[in-house]
Amino acid sequence: MTDNTKKGRNSFSLSKDLQGNTLLSALTEGGLFGWLSCIFMGLGNIKAGQWLKGILFFISQVAFTAFMLSPRGGIYSISLLPSLGSSEQGKVWNEDKGIFEYTAGDRSQLILLYGIAALCVTVAFIFLWRASVISGCRALKEKRMGLYPKTFREDIKSLFNENIHSLLMTPPTATLLVFTVLPLIYMMSMAFTDFSREGDKLVLFDWVGFDNFIAVFSRNSVVGRQFWSVLLWTVVWAFFATFLNFLFGTFVAMLINRPGIRLRGLWRTILATTIAVPQFVSLMVVRSMVQPEGIINRMLLNGGLIAERLPFLTESTWARVLVIVVNLWIGIPYTILQVTGVLNNIPKEQYDAAKVDGCTPYKTFMNVTLPYMMFVLTPYLITQFTGNINNFNVIYLLTRGEPVTVGNTAGATDLLITWLYKLSVDQQKYNLAAVIGILTFATLSVVALITYRSTGSYKNEEGFK
């Protein structure tokens, strides 16, 4: 065995061992320059001969330091977070010009955004600092053992070979952090402030702790009383919107797939027409049809089937039944396509075995068709249930959440998501809207994860026979 081969294997073993080490153990093995690299990033790499990598680490440190120490940089933004600003806009009469002159004050919304962004940048820099220290210590130890640390060119080549996962995952992860996680943290932080139109808190607002959560959960407040009724209706709506779609969609799909049915493609095409039409167009048309002067009431009155106009949008029960029925019309075609794909993939041998055993059509469905469908479609049903809880389009475009009782901010058909929209856009109660958003997100995440992890699809993906 050659010396180069031994060195290569030793280098591979060393890198593998150090990757799992903690920062402290890496520093212990890095020596003096390893500890100094905690102060001057990249120093360990430079000492080990990895000049370009070390310089890049040091430039990152300089850039971060400049950002934090600049007049309105990171430290300034973070220092304003506890108060969210205190200076109001000034208004002074200028005698010479004969006009009022305004001086800019603090804007709590920007302070909160910049402060959170600065904190996120700081956290990202801490991870980069840790990686630079461990990288420098690893390079120093390799050099002491007579090995050759990887050059910058070799590091780049490794990104297209054994470390290709890092190359492919870094851009989407960075995009997710910048455009999803950061705005999410920013919006969630509003739940702990009094950012709203009430009390003129749209420019300068303060931290209020958990006061907004207490108001939402308390039955003594107007928002609290509405929250529980809206939550109950949201759960009821999601249940019926999910399982009625599945029930009727499965029935129609099995009817079309029965042996002897002719023109199956034509029936599927007709039923799937609602998918081709934009949903907002269909819902707006239906809304105009169910108005008091709409075509449905006119036809029923002219036909003598009713004595007075039906209150589709003005009575709570009628409006709730309406959105469930219309959602069936929109959602059943999707279920038909899903179920049809599953039915066509059920092994024919299972049906033959059931026939040999003398099973009736009902027993065949209960013991062969339904278990296979549930095994495959349970994740889809969970997704549909969570999607229906956040089904903004059907509710808002069809009923606008109406009918609304005087003094309430939520209507009889409002879901949590449509109520959140009204609180934020229409009423500018951003703090309460943020609370409802957090509660919805947390509840759906927990329920979806627990439910999905309990399904056979997750536990034993290849186990269905």
C-alpha cells in the first residue's frame, strides 16, 4: 500500500471523525491558531495553507462587523426592539414660510422588521463562525499529521461529487429562510404588540405580551366570543367539505368504473369541466345566481314552488348549507380523478381471490377496495382537511362571510382564515389577526403531523398487500 493511499485514507478518516465533533473538541485539537480563529475568522485556514478559504471567512467577518457597527445597522436596529421607538412625528409652524414643517418620527413597523432581520443575520453569522472555526481546526490538525488539507479548488469539486447535497440544498434553503421564515417570524411577533387602528397604534406601537392571546381566548371580550363560534364552524365546515367530497366522489368514480359502463371518458370529462373553469369565475357566477333577485329565486317564484325568496345569503343556516353544497360541486371532480387512479391500480388478483372466496360485492368493497383506497388516499384526505380549514376562495368569493350580525367582526360563514383577512385588511387589527394566524398554524401543524404519522401510509409504505 503506497504512502499516498495511506494519507488519503487517513485524511478521509480524520475528516469523518472531526465532522461529528463539537466546537470545543475541535478547538482543543486545533491548537493556538485554532483558538485565535475564534477572534479572526479564517486564521486557522490561512495557517494551514488554505489561503482563499481563510480570506473569504475573514471578509465575511469584516462585512458582518461593518453591518453591525454602521450608524443605522444591526446594533442600532436591535437596540430599538425593546421600545419599538418613542419619537412621534413633529409638527412645527414656520413663521417665515407660513407653513407647518414636519419632522420624521419613529416607525415601529420598520423598527420591528429591521430588528428581526438583524437578529436573523446575527444567528446566521454565528453558524458561519462556528463552521469557520471547525474548518480551521480540522485543517490545522491535518497539517500537523503530515496530511494535505483540501485546496479551495478541491472543495469546489467536492460540491459536485460527495457534497453535491450541500450545493443543491443551499439555494432553496436560503430562499426559504429569507422569503418564508423571516416574514413568518415578523408577522408572528406582531401578535405580542398593540399594532392596530384602535388607539391610533398604526405608526407607533408597543409590546403587550400575551394580552392579545388572553383577549382571543376570553369569553368576556367581543373577539373571544366570536373566536369560539368561528372555530367551531371552521371545524364543522372542514369535516363536511372533506368527507362529503370523498364519499360522493368515491361513489361516482366507482359507478363510472363499473364493468359495462359505456363512454367512461365522456362522463369523466363532463364532470371535470368545473376544474377547467377558473374557480373564482364559478363562485362569482353562483353568488349572482343565489341573490334575492337572482335567477334561482326568480325561477322558483315563477314556477310557483316557493312563496317568498329563499335567504341564501341572509340567513345563517341557509348560507352554511350553500357553501357546503357549492364546495361539493367544485370538489367532487378532483376526488373522482384521484379515486379513479387508485381503482385502476388495485391488483386484479385481489378481486379474483375475493370472488373465489364467495364474497358479495359489499364484502369485496369493504375488504379489498376500501382498505386499498384508504391506504393510498389517507395522506390526501389529511391534506384536503387542512386545506379546507384554510379554504379562503369558496367562503369569501361566495358569501363574503355573510351574514354578519351587528357589532360583530366575523360573519356566520367566516372561517378563521377569512376572519383573519377581515381583521387585517378591512379593520386593521393586525395584532389580533396575527394571534389567530399563529393559533391556526400551530393547531393545523400538530393535528396534521400526528394524524399523518399514525397512518399506515407513513408507518409501512410498502406494506400493503
